[in-house]
Amino acid sequence: MQRQRSQREELLVTPALGHGLSKEKFEIFRKFYYDGSSAFTWQEATDFANKSPAGKSMVCDILG
């Protein structure tokens, strides 16, 4: 029997934008050492924002 995910765990695997990154945005993010997937989940957004000032700025910009 599999353990159910908590609400927090579910949120962290949800795409932060409600959808994935466009191919163009994904390539731009990769140039700034984004190592997440194109799904750009909340966990990946948080990790990228904590990685560098550029990552933080880019995450803030894309999330508005």
C-alpha cells in the first residue's frame, strides 16, 4: 500500500506556473544553472531561487 502525499508534498510537485516552462524560457533558465525539469514545480522554483541571486530574480520575475 502506498503512502498518500501530504498537501505540502502535493504542492511541491505541482507546476509553479500552472503549466511547464516554454522551451525558450527553459533554455534561458538553463543558462543560469537551473537544473530542474521543464515542469518547473514549486520545489524546483524554490531550489532555483535559493541557488543564486540570479535564480531568485528570475523566479520572482516569472511568478510575478
